Amino acid sequence: MSESVAILGLGTMGSGMAANLLKAGIPLAVYNRTPAKAQALVSTGARFAATPAEAAKSASIIICMLADDTASRAVWTGKDGALSMVRPGTVLIESSTASPAWIAELAGLAAQHGAELLDAPVTGSRVQAASGQLTFLVGGSEAALQAVTPVLKRMSKEIVHLGPTGSGAKMKLINNFLCGVQVASLAEGLAWIERSGLDPRQALSILSAGAPASPLLVAISERMMNHNYAVNFLLKLMAKDMRYAETEAANCDVKLTTAEISLALFQRAIADGYGDQDMASVIEPIRANK
């Protein structure tokens, strides 16, 4: 494979994505604000770049996987930003869960450099990133997607083309809005079960086999029961996604009442110090009756 790839951001998701590209033998440059997070990847063949611009200068495909609009904007357009070294014909892939407004702006900036942007956020979390089983939700041109599909396949089980630029970002926010509401309601339901005198394991087995069941309910309820908050999806990032979802839905004249209520629970958990733990920890302030 002749493509040279750069990955900007080596957090929970980016590090797993990068590792799968290295396994496939794809030339890879990596950038992370904290260089220590790149050491394991460098030891297996990645080239560490001190700046986003350095990572981008020889890449035909540049993938960004960061926390939010602010972090994404910084690596693309800030001091020594990647856009300063983008060559015509490069495909930019923004896989961060970003706002459609920022995606539209970034697409315009990419075009000024003769490059093309795909917004391609993912479903899945740490485990799926590490195992190459993500699903990419893609907005942008069919031609650009075809050009990068061999690279995306190395990190995914499915690639879904949803439409023009911004479609992936919109779909991802809808996905995470529904996930956030379910996690918040599960936290309240499990706290209720625990105080009711019911056997929690028995109650959850009924819920997991019945109409409320979902893969998310099964996975998150197990973490909540075991007080296991090792990060699969950061609680503070779910809160951010709920805020973005509220804004985007409002642009379509839809008020996300359940997002507003769920976000309040996530914000309460952040205030109690759980922001950097898994989103399952949203249950703890409810358990404590705070």
C-alpha cells in the first residue's frame, strides 16, 4: 500500500487506530500533545512528529481523532497546524466527534489547500479501536472515500457512506445522544433497583433479556455493578457530545428534552470528580443521593 498516513491524537481511540495501521505495514506518522503516549507506537515503527505540521508534511491521508472542536481546530489551524503543510490532493479525515458547524468550516479550509475533507467519526470505544472493529460514519465525496477505503478497512468492521460533508458528524451526534440518555436512565434505574430490595443481578438479567435490552445496557450495567470505571468512553466527553447534540438538534427546530435532563446528571458526576472516568460512573452521585 503506497499511502502514507498521519494520525493526530493518540488518546483512547487514536492509539488503537494507529496500532492497527502499523500492523498492516502502512507508513505512519503520529502526533500527540503528550509525546509519551506515542512511545509504544514508535517502538513498533511509527514516526513521531513534534508538531501536527511535521506529521502532515509527507502524508497523503491525515486522520484526526481528538476530544472536541477546540482540540481539532488547534491541530489543524493553530501554531504549526497540519493545514499549513497539507499538499493538494491530500484527504483529511476528521474522526473526532465534532460539531457539524466546525466540520463545514474545516471542509472550506481544506479546499483552500486543494485538499478534501471526509468527516468520519466512529462508533465503538476502546476495545473496538484496539481490535480494528470500529464503524466509520462518513460524510463527503464518494471519490475521496474510495481513495481512503483501504486504510479505513484496516481499522474497521464497517464503513457507512451517509452523504455529503457533515453527514457523519450529524449521525454520530444522534447516536451519542441516544447512548447518553440510555446510560443516564440506566444509572437511575440501577440505583432504584439497589435501594428497592430487589436482587440487582436478577433484575438486570430480566432487563437484559427484555424490551429495554441493548448491547449498551448489558455492558454499562456490568461496569456499574462492579464499580469498574476504567475508561472505555470518558464521562466528560459524553457530556460534551450531549451539548453538541442539543445545539445541532436546535438548528433543526428540535428540542432534546431528554438530553437536557441526562446532561444534568453527567455534569453532576463531573462536579463530583468523575469526568476523567468511564461514563458508567455517572451512577455514583445518584447512589450517594447527591
